[in-house]
Amino acid sequence: MEISVRDFQVQVLEALAAAERGERVAITRDGQVIAELNSAKGSASARNSSDLGEARERLDIARTAAGLDKIVLHSPLDEIWRQQFDDPAFSRAALGLPEDWTPPA
């Protein structure tokens, strides 16, 4: 996925979801890639605390480039995603299933 800084500011959740799925997300300014998002899942080196520190630094650079460093989040995004995706009602709504639907036994 390639996305401009302007679009990234609007679609940050979609870009993070794409990266989490394992897609490479390239953030561009004037057609030039200025930052990339990649999933930390599945990468043994990403679990290393020093690598996580480097990843956080790169994310801070990307957030600053996109102008997101000025936006204060009221709760961590990971927690919001976890709450939504762990909620069966959210999954049913996302899949267009009726409220009384249950998986076959």
C-alpha cells in the first residue's frame, strides 16, 4: 500500500491495519517514500527490546512527517482495536450478520 502524507493523516487506522496484516505501507511526500510501516508480528528481531526502540523512533519520525505528533490520543490504539475486534457484536456488524446469529456447532 502506498499512501500520501495527507491521506495517511486521514486514514491512519486503515494504514495501521494494513501493516498489521503484513502489508508494506509506504508513506509518500511529493511521490517520494519518506517512511514505511511494517508489521512487528512474526519478526523475532522486532520483539527484541532494542529493535522495538528503533521501531518506535522510526514511528515517531513518520508521525512527525505526517503531522500526527500534534494529535493527542486519549487511549492507546491497540486497546481500541482489541476492544472492537474482541466484541462479537462488532464482528457480526462488520460481516453484516444478524444480531442473533451464532456460529454452527
